[in-house]
Amino acid sequence: MINLTLKQFRYFDALSRSGHFGRAAEACAISQPALSMQIKEMEETLGTELFERGARQARLTSFGEEFAKRVRDILRSVDELGDLARAAQDRLVGRLRIGVIPTVAPYLLPAIISNLTEAHTGLDIQLRETLTAKLIRELTEGRLDTAIVALPVSEPALTEVPLFTEDFVLVRPSEDEGKPVPDRRKLREMRLLLLEEGHCFRDQALSFCKIGSARPREILDGSSLSTLVQMVSAGIGVTLIPEMAVAI
């Protein structure tokens, strides 16, 4: 019978994700030699190598890649059992890993986190702020429990629950005050300021303007909504932002 421990599984998981013994050891709060010894013991127990060692990295073997999928399933199940045990004492307890896109994080998170921590004192909330594609990948891999993104998300393995709908707001230079609000055709002819590639709000703004068959005169990218608004204030162009961000 193969005898492997949960601690070894966690060491293996850390190394499989980082690909580096030093970083994995630091993440597990043990020394690098101790981590190396545990991985070696696992390989001896299994009778095959899990990693290909290089000068600076450790890469999973073919067997190691398949083994990693099973280990992550096991660790996820163990964590869920721990949460289930704690749930016997409180309705919402344990770790809750929430992902959120950067465009809405500053406006939604303060209220959400405040309400959750006040109502459920046993909840350990861990936040992850990044782009939609990364959040979806981490959800499917079990590294997040839930995520707040802009819909739709075309991922059969996930369940979508609409939270609210929101309008886009046109932001234009102050000297344009009093002028007619441009329609979609006019917007395509203007200098449009958008978030850089990878942000779902960029895709939604392009879709709203029906940009695809007809390109705008010019598109400039920004890294955040506040940057876009400042660019508009400088007279560089116009932009579309979600209504919740109007306060910026």
C-alpha cells in the first residue's frame, strides 16, 4: 500500500505550481533541503519521478502532471471537509477565496467585505484581484471559491449568478457640455479611450459601440478607470465607464 501524507501532498502542490524549490519551500515555511527530501521520499514511494530537475527549475514529468491533478482534487476535498466541520458551529465559516476584476474591486469590495465579516465572524476571506481570464482559470482549477466578473462567461464548468445590471456612462471633456450626446456611430468616429487588452469592460465597450466591422478613428489604452478619466480631463478623448465608477 502506498503511504503518502497530506503534508507531502501540500509540498508537492507548492512545487508543482512554482516550479522552483526555493519558492516552494518559502511558501510552505520549511527549508529547501527538507522540501527536497520530502519530494524525494514521495518519488521513492511511488517508484517513479515526479519532476525533471534543472539548474533553476523543476518541471513536472508526464506522470507528475497527471499526479498533480489528482493531488489538487484531494487537497480541495480535504479543505472542504474542514469547512464542513466548522460549518456545524456557524453558517459561514472557514476560508472563502474571492476573486474580483480590478475595474469594480474598489467600488464593491469595501461594502461586501464589511458586511460578510460583520455577519460571519468565523469567515477567513482571501481576496484575489486580477483580470477575468485568470480568475476563470483559477476558479476551474479550484484555487478560488467564487469570483465577481462581468458576464457572460463561457465556461461550462462554472455557474453564473447575475448580481446586478449597470449602465455605461459617457465621460467627455468639460468643453463638450451642452453638446448632443453622441450615438454609437459618432463614438466610432471619436478618439476612444479604453482599458488595455484583457479587461472585460474593454470588450463590453467595444461591443456597445459595435466596433468590429467599423474601427474607431483611434483607440488609446489605459491601465485603470481613473487613468482614463484623467486622460479625458486633459482633452485627449472620450471614454465609457461603469456607473458605479462615476465618483472617480
